[in-house]
Amino acid sequence: RPFYSIFAQQANELMHLIMKLRYLLIICTMVFAVSGGSCKKKVEQQYEDLLKKLMTDGSWIITKFTENGTDITTSFNAWVCKFHDNNTMTATQGTDTKAGTWQSNLTSQTISAQFESSVGDPLQENNGTWNITSTTATVGKFAQTKSGIAYTMELTKN
């Protein structure tokens, strides 16, 4: 066999191998991207579920509430908040119960709360989207600004 014939055959085999490797690399990249994306979504969902369990397990009291730096925590004395799995919430003071909704967003690290419009003060101050500034299993700290007024809130597990 002539030398160029052997060389041409080896070059052809090498080209086929390169093409196979190229396709394999493309497939591996796609599999990694798909599984990585779904893996990320699964992890985010687990964190979201954990946050929801943390919020819905037990009741909470407002242990600190400020409005533009002024402490108005006493306005919330004796109110006990309960967050439910179906994203509803209640605030109870004695026999008085007020209803609302809540939603967590792990991506933006926020919790939104909305009591009915007839609820009035002080619970109406809770309405809005709160940035989560700090959390433990028993204490959550939040902040938001509405109409130029800065609010901070601390919830403690009851």
C-alpha cells in the first residue's frame, strides 16, 4: 500500500473520531445544562419549602416595629400572627381575628403580606413587600419602604 493511502485512511479515521467527540461534547453540555438547571430549581424549591415550613410552623409575635426609626412596637401588643400553608394568614388579638395573604419569594429574598383593606392600623402597616434582612428558626427581621417611609419589623416565634 502506498504511504499516502495509509495516511489518508488514518486522517479519515481521525476526522470521524473528532466528529464523534464533538457530538459527545455537545450532548454532555446539553445534559449538564438541563440537569444543572433542574437541579438549581430543585434546590430553590427546597429552600422555598423550608421557608414556608418555618413560617407556617407555629405562631409569631411582632417584637419590634419601627416607622422612620420611631419604635411603635407597643401598637402590636397582644397580636399573634399565624401563617398558613395555603398562603393565607391571620392576626389575632383576643377574640378579634383579621385575615390576609402572604407570599415568600426566595429569589428576591422577600415576603409579601396583605391584610384586608378594612383591617386598619396597626396591622395595615404590615401590608407590602418586606425584604428579609435576617432569619433564624425563631426570629425574622424585615425592612421595607412605602411612600418614602422606612419600616423595620422583627417577628419572633411565639
